[in-house]
Amino acid sequence: MRLSGVAPNRILNISCGTGLLAIRLAELGHEVTGVDDAAAMLEMARQHDIASVVTWQPADAGSLRLGRRFDLAFMTGHVVQVLLDDHDLDRVLEAAQEHLSAQAWVHWTRRETQRTIETPVAGPVSVWHDTFSVEGEIIALETSHAFLRSGELTVTTSRLRFRHPGCPAAAAGRRRFRRHRRVRRLGRRTGDGDVA
């Protein structure tokens, strides 16, 4: 669950199925929207969501038009495997991209990101992010942890690259990934160390 970041993030769970991931992310404090085009799956997801912590939306992954932006988008399980051609995969990725926050780093300020989390050992810790430089596709930010019990403050620096999905290098990377995909049969290891 570390990929979801420090809550609260706005998360889009594409083809959410029975909703277990979306519900878990919401329980961690994120604002989660789960979408699926299968009515039966969404009904099961709603039944699992006893506390009603997720927004459920019927929608086709390739034609999402929710009219809102998210910080993160997830697809899990075998979602990609049901997209039988590259055109369908491109449609889903483009739809996801349209729902992701443009220049999300402009919101990485102490005012917008500061939150306090309770830790079992150190007690309450205040956490926030600050963007301090933007150079082309490279974003530099600081993440601060203020340990409220001890008064200690730690600051770490990160540099992230936000490559535009339409750039030639990204498109070439997608083509290489598709060309080198292989379906491998995993052997069953036997007691004598041989693979059956």
C-alpha cells in the first residue's frame, strides 16, 4: 500500500472489480473512486463497502469521462490482460491520463499536504511536502517529518521525473514493452530441486 502515498490522496481505481483494493485504500484515509463496467462487480463492491467509504461509478475503462482529477490511478489483477489489442490498451491509458492532475506538484505545499499521523513508537508525527524547484520534467521536493513528542524534525529531498505520456521516448518505451512481453509457463519445483 506504500504506492498510494501519504493519505489523503484522490485515487481512481479503474476496473475495480469486487472493490477490495478500493475499500482498503479508503480505510487508509484516501478519497477513492472505484469504476467498473460490470454491474454485478459494482454491486458486489458496494456490498463489501459496509462503511460506504468509496464512491462507486459504472464506467467503461476506455471511455472514462468523470469530470474530475485524481492524484493516482490504479489498475490491478488481470485488468490489462482483458484488453485484447493495443488500441484498447491505449484508450484505457489515455482515459486514465486525462483524469490525473496536471502538474500535481503545484499542490505539494505545506498548507495543502500537512497531516498528522499516529505512530506506535514515536507517537504523533506531522508530515508535509514542499516543491522547491521545477526544471523541465524534473521536480525536486522536500518531505518533512516533525516528531511532536520529541521535537525532532527530519527533512528528506527527492527528485522525480514527470515524463509526458505523449513524448516519443514514452511511446517507444510502450512499444518495446509490448514487443518483449512473454507469457511464461512457471514450472513446479519438485523436492529434488528439478523443475517439472
